[in-house]
Amino acid sequence: MSDLSSAEKSGDPPISMKKVAVASVIGTTVEWYDLFVFATASALVFNKVFFPDFVPLIGTLLAFGTFASAYLARIVGAALFGHFGDKLGRKSMLLISLLTMGAATFAIGLLPNYAAIGIWAPILLLLLRVIQGLALGGEWGGAVLMAVEHAPANKRGLYGSWVQIGVPAGTMIANLAFLLIAAYLSPEDLLAWGWRIPFLASILLIAVGLYIRLNIAETPAFNKVKEAEVQVKMPLAEVFRKYWKQVVLGGIATMSTGASFNIIVAFGLTYGTQNLGFSRSTMLGVVLLSCAWCIVMLPVFGALSDRYGRKPIIVAGIVAEALVAFPMFWLMDTKELPLVIFGYLMLMTAFAANYGPIATFLAELFGTRVRYSGLSISYMLSGLLGSAATPIVTTALLAATGKGSSVAWYMIGAAAISLLALLLLTETFKRDISEVPVEAPADPQHKPFKSAAA
């Protein structure tokens, strides 16, 4: 990885893209670890620890409902952190979001269970889950911008895809933590205290993430806006005044990524253990392997989007998600482990093609002055439409039909809707994303724009 050439041209100190990429990957990995360790616990233990008075299916639905609650909070977090990220800078918001997520996750590990404090246990769990959502709402967009706004124009897709590695990497570490605990603890000990270990251990990852992010500079694109003194007074209002179509269509276009990934890491885990008879450790191992494969494939598809454009690669991923929906469940229903793994890898490859370039694509839809807000809100909207609904819908479909393959129709529907929205958006990979406005806006409450060289 080379230093950023544009920094040298502008007279700024050279910026190591290796350092930026590592900071992006580690920071987002920590955040997504915190989020998905909750998802894994929801599938395995929370229905018994925090909702024990309900029948298993209802307890699982309530646990997943608490899991989904963070997605509403993520939109609020996107608006809040996006506002200050567009006015004050990307770096400070990333540090605050990382600390907030770490504190909430650590606190979950200390929560008394339902047997100890009754109804207050699930209430406090929900509150901390919401705080997690607020933090992630501000984290992802800022991390994407740190990578994309630092990157050379012809490698934005590649470096944007590095941020996306945080999702499978965080999930892999979260599942590895539960895999190791399940291997050494009895089911009784896992429910009694073992599930707390992955939450408490997150404090170590937070410390590493903070150390690395403290040594990363603000992005050149935001520095241009700051030097020209053209920050928007109300970024959220500006986003919905000028970019509302990009926000809505971008969120819908990204929806299928959340549906596919949650089927892999949440529903598939539950289906494999409760309906197919696989052990908890076996299914966690399958998820672990597929996440490792995804880490390899994401930069591949990100780099391809720099060569062929964002939309062709994303379209190919969405179509592939729809095409492998039924085959994945047919392979799982054979109850043959090699075929289950093959089904997982097929869907994860399709997901990687879709997810790898999407962060850069969304970032390029918005102007620099409101990019943090627009990017974050659009992506978090996709989480609400796709990821939040998926565990509940898939669990209900399984209960109604008794067949995992019924979930394939949900995957195909999500893919079709995302594809339509994506086709309504314009290609972005040749767009100049560091341009600073030089003319005064129509809105009189905004400051007159200045040249970046002023």
C-alpha cells in the first residue's frame, strides 16, 4: 500500500494508506464484534437468561426483537454523529463512538439475569442494546470516510472495502469466542456465567482500537471544507433537502446485504442447531469459516469496482444472492456438513460482491459537507429495512412452514427490491469527491462559500 499521492500534491504531509486501512479495519472490527457478540448470544442463550418464562419460540423472538431494537437507534446515532462529523470532523466522532460502544458492551457482560432482578433484566438489556445502536450509527459512516476520503481516486473502492472487513472479522471473533467457551464449558456453566466472557473481553479490543485511531489524521476532504469555512449549519436538513433520493434509494439498495448476512450468522445458526441437529460448536465453526472466506473476498470485489464501476459488481452480487437462496437451504437440509459449508460459502461470496463496493458507492453519492450524515443515515436505513427484520421474519417463516427453504423467498424478495433501487441510482466511481463548493447556496442562512484555496 502506498502513501496518498494527493496529499503530496496539496502540500499536506504524506498519509500512509496502510495506517488508514489498518485503523479502519480494527476500529470497525471492534464495533461489529460488540454488535454481533450480542447477535450470537441472542441465538444461543439470551432466550434462557433474560426471557426464561416464555416458551422457546417466543423467547427466541423476544431475544431477536431486542437484537433488532438497535437498528432504530442506529438511525438516530447516524443523524447525531453525522451532524457533528460534518461540522467538527470525522476523527473525533469515531473516538466517541468507539468508547460508547465499548462501555455498553462491557456493561451487558455485568448485567444480572432474569432470575436475579426479574423484568429489569430484559429492560436494562434493551437499554444497553439501544446505546450500542447509537454508537454504531456514528461509527460506520465515519470509518468509511476515513478510508475513502484519504484514498487515491482510483483505489477508493479497494480501501472502502477494507472498512467492510470489520463485519465478517467482528462476527468471526465473536463466534470464535463462543466456540471456545462452548468447547470448555458445560451448557449449564455457559448459561450461568460463561456467556459474559465475550462481552467483558471487548474492553481489550476497545483499547487497541483507540490507540490506533488516535494516531490517524483528519481526512483531506474535510480539511478542505474546514479551511474554506463552508460547513453546513444543519447537515441533516441539507441532506434531506438536496439528497433525499440518494438516502432512500441507497438504503433500499443496500437492504439485501443485511438480509443475507443475518441469515448466515443468526438464522442459520438457530436453524442448524434447533432443526437440523448440528451441535452448537459445529454451526459456529461453519459461520467462522464463511466469515474468513468473506474477509478474503471483500477487497477482491472492492478492487474490481475500481476497474469496472461500483454498480456492475454490486448488481452481480445482488443477483447471485437471489440465485443461491434456494440452493443454500437445499444443501443445508441434506444435513451433510461439507454441503452445508458449501452452501454457506456460496451465499457469502454473493454477499461479498454486493457488500464490498457498497460503502464507497454510498459515500460517493453525497457532497463532502454532508457526506457523514448522508452516508450514515442511508446505510442505517438499510439496516432497519433488512437486518432488523430478518431474524424476526425468518423465525416466523420457519415456525409457520417448518422448512428452512421458505426463507429463500424472503432472500429473493429482498434482493429484487434492492436491485430495483440500485438501478435507479447513477454510477459514482469516476466522481470527484473532494470538490468544495465555490458559489453561494440558495439558502440565505448558510455562510457564503469560499474557494478551497482562500
